[in-house]
Amino acid sequence: MNQNLNLWLIPLLPLFGALINGALGRRFSKRTVAAVALGFTAAAFAMALWVASQFSALKQIPYQEIHPPWIQITGFTVNFAFMLDQLSLVMLLVVTGVGFLIHIYSVGYMADDDGYYRFFAYLNLFMFFMLMLVLANNYLLMFVGWEGVGLASYLLIGFYFLKDSAAQAGKKAFIVNRIGDFAFLIGMFLLVKYFGTLDYIPIFSKIAQNSSQFPVESGGAGLLTLVAFCLMIGATGKSAQIPLYVWLPDAMEGPTPVSALIHAATMVTAGIYMVARSNVIFNHAPMALTTVAVIGALTAIFAASIGIVQTDIKRVLAYSTISQLGYMFMACGLAAYSAAIFHLMTHAFFKALLFLSAGSVIHALGGEQDMRYMGGLRKHIPWTFGVMAIGTVAISGIPPFAGFFSKDEILWKAFSSSSNGWIFWAIGLVTALMTSFYMFRLLFLTFFGERREPEHAHAAAAAHGGSSGHGGHGDHHGAPHESPWVMLAPLVILAVLSVVGGWVGIPHSMGGNNHFEEFLAPVFEQHATPSASAGTVEHGTAAIPEQANAEAHAAGEPTKHALEGAARDIHPKTSTELLLTGISVAAGLLGLAVAYFLYIARPELPGRIAHNLGNLYTTVLNKYYVDEVYQEAVVDPIVEGSTEILWRGVDVGMVDGAVNGAGTTAQAAFGTLRKIQSGNIRSYAGWVALGAALVVAYMVWMGMQ
């Protein structure tokens, strides 16, 4: 008999914090608000650690807790049920751990904000929904968390709701995500129709046990391909992939801790988690998998190219996030799910660190976000410089920092995935070079050289189309100052994790055992005949039959083994991988060297290069005008159509016209009859006489028939 872990308590704890601060926070002191928010978040993290300590003792994995039905109709039931396996445990620890650190940081960063209690209520609410998403045992409960984090994101992006750009950014995020969510809904409807359930394990088991009914759809599209495409579109919205990535850069209008928690470490990874969780469906839909890989690769290099020229420190990190999510998406598309989740975890450490460090810089400068008006800050804020340097090295893929191991794993899986895998590897390698360049550019512009005087910042920024932010605290005209330790302590912890966090996945070629991949293997390995125990199926995953695998190979499609890219290595990796590792490290170091040459050794060169590139530079600086194209091709036609056709044509012309026409007709008819009621007795007598004469005439006429 398994121990009862009471998983339901973990998401419920931050919900209590949200309700208390939301309802009573206005009356509380800021100290009390912080105590409530941090107390419940810390309790959730502590319980997650306790669950992790009990995980190895569980007799059955996945472990499930099934509570009374939520929806129950003929032939269809959805329970309030939670599931814990290796994948959800990793996500649980990342969400609660990184989330708790960001809550601590927010106590200092938001200290002077009038919406203090509201901010922490929203932050706790987000934690509740994100934990529901990762612990759910069915797609509908996952969708509740999915929509909930979208709501919390809208509230937090538009936190400064009196600022028009923030309000617009919140609406943009909400609407763009609804596009992906609509496709997710269609995918769920298809699952209900053809499987009669939304629970993960029964769906995956049915696919596994009925290979004739659900073969690998390598010859074209089928049910599972259609479902996979719907889920993929949902993931592109939530994880900011092409073409639905446009909301995330604007989301930087929210306070910096929001950017760290929602738009770097947790919410935007929900799409990656969903694809990885649905690996059985995607493995049976090679066409959808290939599409996922292509979208991820294109997003990675496209966003990286934009990040190279951005001047707002948070926007550089925003496009970096989109690019790194593209890496994860590409890995999922190559069926290297463990590598994707590995990078998800390490990215949560170093990207949260980078965003919070950027917040510390903004705090030091009283709100300035434009890197053109920074410089020389390492002498004023040495702790912030130190931790941000660690984050920069980590994301650049330089060993032995965390980002090196996870990024190298993705590149190796890409190269070894199929005969065309070198294309994805090449795109990933170029992206790694670009990432290293723009991150060290950020570091050098912010902390090295001489300070660009802030009194000229806003006028110059306006002249050059730059932006200066909000959300900082301090004297803009005074000397930059280091952040308080309530902000620095989480940065130090994240910096340590950014160094050692990747050591759990050291590959065989470097003398390690890749324990992280070994840990996740049961989730992604395929089992043809899941075993049942006490009404619960173990591992709930499907197998791609060897016959179907052979047929896929004969048809020229990527096979299961090729797509997985050797999900668990049996033999030591060859010298080829070491060679590729050396190339990827060289790419990271080359990016560092180029950034040093341009922004330290020859700082006058970037301006000349930008001038010589002319329209190309302007195009990239303006993000390839994608937002403008969307505005002209999508937004304006919809607004115009809604105004001219739906409002003036249908609503005013047809609906109001029919109602008003009926009213006018009735008014005219009864206006005539109204004249009969004149109040004149002589007139009434005449009408009575006329009526009587008509009755008599009718009776006479009837008698003559």
C-alpha cells in the first residue's frame, strides 16, 4: 500500500496565500503581506522536498491520488486527480524552488510599490495554477492550470495598469495565447470522442495495446497526427514559438520578478512540459514531431538574431528566452524529451538568475533599462556583476556551468537523430554562437567601460527609438547602489545552481552516467504491455512496435530509435561526440571573443557596423517588422471586419433593424387604432352603431346561404 502523499495540498498552499492577501492584504502591513506570501510558498516548497524524499520508496510509479469526480456524465468521467512520476517531480521542484526564491527577491524589489499586496496575491495565484498544471493526471485538469497561468500572466504583465503599454501588453499576451488554447481544446475534444477519457494513462495505454488501431502514422496524417498538431499549436502559444511568440517580448512591461518567474522559469515551459508529457501521441505522429523540431529550430535562430541588436536589457533576455525555448522545442521534435527537460531545468536556474540580476541593475539605476546608458557598473554593484557573469557564462554553454551540459546534450541528440540531423545541429550551433555573443554584449555594455551619463539617457533614447523602463527603486541621478541582501541572497543561490545544476547530467563521453536522463527514462521509454495494479496502470506509456518501426524506416521516415536519438546510452559515446562538444564550446568562446573585441577593445566599431549595414540593421532592430505585419494583416482586418460587418452590418443593420422595424410597424398600426379612443361619446356611439350594423349584415348574409 503506497503512502498517501497528499499531493493536493501542494497547489492549495499558495492558493491560501493568494486568497488571504487578495481579500485582506489592503489592511495588512507590507511585512505581514510578505510573511503570508512567503510562508505558504515556502510550505509548498518544503512539501515538494518531502515528496521528493519519499519518491524512491513508492511501490508504484506513476503514483496517483484520485478524488471524487469533477465531471460525470454517461460514458465520460473526469476526476480531481493528481499524478506524480519522474517528469512531474522535476517540474514540481523547479516551480516551487525557483518560485520561492523569486518570492524572496520580490520582497525587496517591490518594497516601494503601492500595489504590494496585489502583486503577491497574483504571484501566489500563479503558483497555484502552475502546480495544478504539472501535477494533473488528465488533460482537462492540466487545461485548468494552463488557462489559470494565462490569467495570472495577464494580471502580472498588466500590473502597472495605469500605463497604457502595460495594459496593451497584458491584452496581447492574453489574446495570442487564446489562439493556441483553442487548438488545445480541439485536441481534447478529439481525445474524448475517440478514447472516451482525458486521463493520461488510459489514453497512452490504449495506444500501446492497440498497435493495429493506432499505428505509427508515418505514411500520412491520421487521428494521432491531428491530435498532436492541435497540442503542438497550443504549445507554440504558451511557449512563445513561431508564429505565436510575439506576446513574450511585450510581457517585459511587467515587474522584473514576473519576467523571471513566469516568462523564464515556469509558465513558458508549460508547452514543453505538455509535449513531453504527450510523448506517446507524438511518437506515433512523425509528421507532427518533425514540425515541432522545425518550428523550434527556426524560433531559436530567429529570436537569437533579434537579441543581438536590442538595447533594452530585459528585451535582450526576452528574446534569449524565446530562443532557448526554441532549443527545447527542437529537442522535443527530435524525441529527445529528456534533453529538453534537462535544458528546461538548467534554463530555469540561469535565466531566472539573469532576469533577477537585470532587476538588480534596474534597481541600482532607479529604473533605467537601456544598456546604452549604463557601463562601468561592476565597481558599484560587484555582487550583481558577479552573479550575472555566472549566468552569462552558463547560458553561453561554457563548461563546467549548467547550460553547457544541457545544451550539448541537445546538440548531440540533434546530430545523431537521423540522416538530416546535422541540419538541426548546425542551426543549434549557430544559435549557440549568437547566444554567447549577445549575452556577453549585454554584460560588457552594462558593467564594463565608462558610465554613460544618465542625464542624457531619456532624450537620447527617444531620439534613437530606445526605451527606459519602470519598476526600479532608487535615485536615478545618484550613484548606483547595490541591492539589499533580501534580493542578493536568491541571486547567489541561483548562481550556485547555474554552476552545479548541470552536473546531474554529465554524459558518458566525459566520464559521467547522465543520471538525469536515467531518472527520466521510465517516463519516455515505451512499454507495450503496461501492468495494472489496484486499478492503476504503471508508467502509462506506449510502445512503437518494431514492425511499425521497420515500416517507417522503409518509408524513409525517422524511426523511433532515430527520433529518440538513443534516449538512454548503452555504450560509451564515441569520439564523434567529444569532437562535437569541442566545436560547441569553441562556438561559445568565439561569441565571447567577438563581443569582447567589439565592446571592450574597439567600442567604436558597433556603431560603424550598424551604419554600414543600413536597412538590414534597421530591420533586425525593429524585429523584422513582424508586429507591424501582424497589425496590418491580422489585427486591422479583424477590427475593421468587426466594426463594418459584425457591428454596423449584422448588429445595427440586421438585428437592430429587425427589432426597430417591428417596433416602427407596431407603432404605426396602433397609432391609427389609438385615434379610435378619442373620448367623444358621440363618436363612441357611432362606432357601436357601425359595429352592430356589421354584425346584423353578417348574420343576414349567413342566413341566405
